[in-house]
Amino acid sequence: MEASQISMLCGKSEALLDFRSAHVARDSQIRSSSLADLVGLAGGLEAPEADQVLRDLHVRNLAVLEDVSVEFGPGLNVLTGETGAGKSIVVDSLALLAGARATSELIRTGEEILSVTGIFEPVGERWHRLLSEAGLRNESDQLVVRREISREGRNRIFVQDQPVTLALLAQLAPQLIRIHGQRDELGLVSTRLQRQWLDRSGGDSGVETLRKVEADFHRFRDLAARLVRIEGDDRLRQERIDLLRFQGGEIDAAHLHSGEEDGLKAERDVQRHVEAIGAALGGSLDLLFEEESSASERLSMAARRLTEIAEWEAKAPTWSMELEAMSIGLQEMVDEMRHRLDSMEADPERLNAIEERLAIIDRLVRKYGATTVEVLAYRDQVGSELEELVGDVEQKDELEEQLVGALEEYRQAASNLSNRRADWGKQLEERVLRELRDLAMAKARFEVALSTRRQEASRLELDGEPVEFSARGYDQVVFQLAANPGEEMMPLASSASGGELSRVYLALQLAVRGEGAGEVPTLVFDEVDAGVGGAEAAVLGSKLQRLADGGQILAVTHLAQVASHADRQFRVRKRVLGGRTATRVDPLTESERVEEVARMLAGKRVTSLSRSHAEELIASTARRVP
């Protein structure tokens, strides 16, 4: 291989490694929000519809992916292939759809634009609502997300063929795709999110307990804020009171009526154009009634002429009567016009009064709102705030008593929540350990540790020590793991390898699933089987298959025991055409699948025995395709 080609390949590899590193640490905001959505408490985002899946993926010019289209389906979708074939690059393309940062170095050599398109379906009512709230038109049962990165560094994102920002994609995409890589477990190492996992493991029975703590905290916080205002800078508080009194007095002095400016403006227009209006009314009256051969006279003559032919024309009487009715209607209209003309009179004093009143209104709406309606609404706000500021000072002692009572109510609710968390933690430990025993971590120990964090000047004290507290209680929750015998229990963030973290995540998913955690439609596992083999690999495949029920999992694997559980299998392989390397992703037929699993079992030299073993393995794990 020439030095230039080696340099080019090294550059591509470094770009992909940089991309994956950014994808792992990146955007922890996207990762955190993803897990928060998945295990979030009541009142957060709803869990996506269980049958919403990634149907199609189309990638152009991402490294060795020249032009690849893949049609996925519900259930467990497995990507296999030889090492270096480009399986993880397929995962990288999904990361771009999930909002990962990207650079032009990822673009295939010689090309100008990299693009990734994902089609998700079906789109339920919740997604229609979310798109509508984001200002996006949506009349389809499919959700199309497309991302383009140009050689010049332009980054364009489209949802339903409408341009959106990366920030909006970061909000929407985590509800479509969750990616679990070797060190990228969607914030699993975050203690805040571990607390949410623990709370969700309590199921529906814990929701009311959590809501009670949140409500009590907000009541305490509001009372504390009011006291802070009272005990703060008295000069600033008095200045605020004086300002509010001035604003309220200014609005009150105007004696506004809601919407009065519209009537005043209409009357002003009349006063400004009295002469033109009078001339038009007078001229119209002349034409309709006053002049010889006026419209009124002509209608009467026409009616009389029609009566003369009534003997020979059957419709003539009807026409004559209709003309008479028109004449009467015309007379009534003429009377109204004459009355209006008689009342028309230029009144300079009234015009001045209107202008002065509108000037007062204009000054107030510039200061307090766009219309008199908004100004009056602001006056109500002024009154409420003024009443609270003045009343709080007079009721300071009462507020302090209420604050003490609110803190005690919160303490009791948070203590009850803490006790329940201790019970949930024991139950979660048992369920996770059962799952880990099947995932080649039979000797692992897993614990849920509860503690508190000291916070100076905190109003809440436990055993004489001020502690940090919030709407989620005062517990600090830490998942601890000792992956091997003799090791010390340590937080997940520092105790687990990438493969172990993946398996702990999978165990948590399975352990919490039956407790109302909600499943996302597309989970992506990139080599979750690292460090697993033999019988444990078969169990891992079974668990992935189980987790995929009612949703969708995309898994990259090197193990035949995992691949055999797939509902759909895809082979990723490289080929060289015209001196260029390109990767293909092909869906496998049943016979092709047997051949691929046999290769995974035996290596490059596939024998009849390995084929027989592959057929037996696939048959033993098969289920009806969803």
C-alpha cells in the first residue's frame, strides 16, 4: 500500500475515533435527557409508542459507507460481519441522527456531502403533537429525519423535510434512538439518573409518594422566596412598592375601558372626513330619491308597467310585487341615510378630545401593553404583587410559622420516600443480580447505596447535619458494582469496564421493565457481548430478544449465539471496486443466515458440520417474526 493511501486511511480512522469520543462524552446533554426520558417520573415526556420503529436507514458518503440503504423491522435486528467490515460505522450513522456532533473529516474521500436519513413509523398522536408544538407541519404517518454535512462544514438538519436546529434535534431524537456503546451507557454512571432509575423501579405505587415530596418542596420553596424578599434589602423592596403604586395610580387615573381605543379611532376617522362623508351621502340621496328619474321613481314606474301586462304574462304580478318591495326597502334605506346626513356635523372640540384620549391610551400601551386589554391585565398583576409585598411585611411572623410547618411536612414526605427507596433498592438489587448471573457476571455484586450530601446553611437538618434537598428528596443514590470476587464495591463510574457497563445497563432494563419503566422503540447496542462467550452468550441473545418484544433493538455482535436470536439479520462486509473500498449492508435470507452463523462459529472455513450446528442453533432460538 502506498504511503499516501496509508496516510489517508489513518486520517479517516482518527476522524472516526474523534467522532466516537465526542459521541461518548458529547453532548452529555443529549445522553442525560435520553435516559431521563426513559426513566423519567410522572409529568415528564410520555414514553414513545411501543410499535414505533426505525424502518429505513439511508447513508451516503460516511467513510466507507458509500451508498447504503437498510430496511429494519420490529424486534431484534442483528448486524454481523468480519472485524473491520464497518459495523460500528453503521452505528455512527445512527449517532448522527441522534444529534451527535460531526465534522467534514467523516465525509468519504472525493465526495462533498455526507447524508444520513432515518424513517420512523408509525407516528402516533403524541408525535403529531410534539411536532406541532415545535412549529413543524406533519401530515404523514412516517417521521423522516435527515442530516447533511458538507465539505465546507455546513450542517443541515431536516425533520419532515423542514429545516430545524441541532438543539431541536437533540430534544426530539433521544425519543427515537438510544445508543449504547462500549463506554456510552446513556448517563448510567450519573448518580442523578441512577436515582431516577431507582424511583422508576418502584413502579406506579411510588408515583404518589414522589408527587407529595415534589408538592411539599415547591410549597416550602415559595414561602422561603417570600421571606427572602421580606428580609432582603428593604430599600429595594420599598422602591419596588413605590414603583408599583405609581404604575397602578397612572393606569387608574386614565379610567380605561377594555378595547375603547377601537371605537375612538373609528369616531376620529369620521370626524376627520365629515365633508367627504356628507358629500357622498347627499349625492347618493339625490340619485336614489331626490332627482327627476331617480332610482325610486324608476322602480315605481317599472312596477306599474308590469301590472299592465298581468293579463297576458303570468309572472308579471310577482315581478311587480318584488319591485314594490324593493322600492319600500329603498325608502327605508334612504330614510336612514337622510337621518345620518342630518346628524353629520364637524365638531373640532370633539376631535381634539378624541385625539387627547388616544394620546393617553397610546402612552399607557407603550409602557404596559400592546392594547388596553393588556394594560388592564398588567394593572391586575401590579395589584397582586403590591398586595403580596405589603402583606408579606405585615405577615412576616405568620410566614415564618408557615415555612417551619412546610419544612416539617417536606421532611416527613422525604423521609417516607427515603424509606421506600431503601425497599426499592433491595428489590432492584435482587432483580439485577438475577439478570447479571445470566450475563457472564455470576460473581458480580450489585448494590444500591443511599446517602445524603452535606450543604452548609441548608434549612433541612438530619441528625444535626444540614443536608442538600430538592423536589426529589434528600437521598443521593449511587449504584455500586464489584464485577469480580475480592474486588471492593465501587460506583459504576469507576468500577465497570465498557462491556460490563453494557451488561449492567441491559440487566437494569430487564429488571425495571416490568415496573412501568416504559420501553423506547429503538435501542442500539454496539458489541454489548464484549467479554461474553459460551452459554452466557446464548443467554445474552435471549435477553436481547426478550427486551426487543414490543419494540426494536439493533445489535452489533460477533457471537453466533447472540446472532441466532435475531428476528432479522444483516451482514456487513467490505468490497473493493475500482480501487475504492465500500461497505455493504445486506439482509440475509434463511440460507444466507445459516451460512453467516456458520462462519461466526467456524471462522472463514465453513464446513458441513458448522452449517448443521448453525441450523440447529437458529432453529432452537427462533420465534415468529413480529
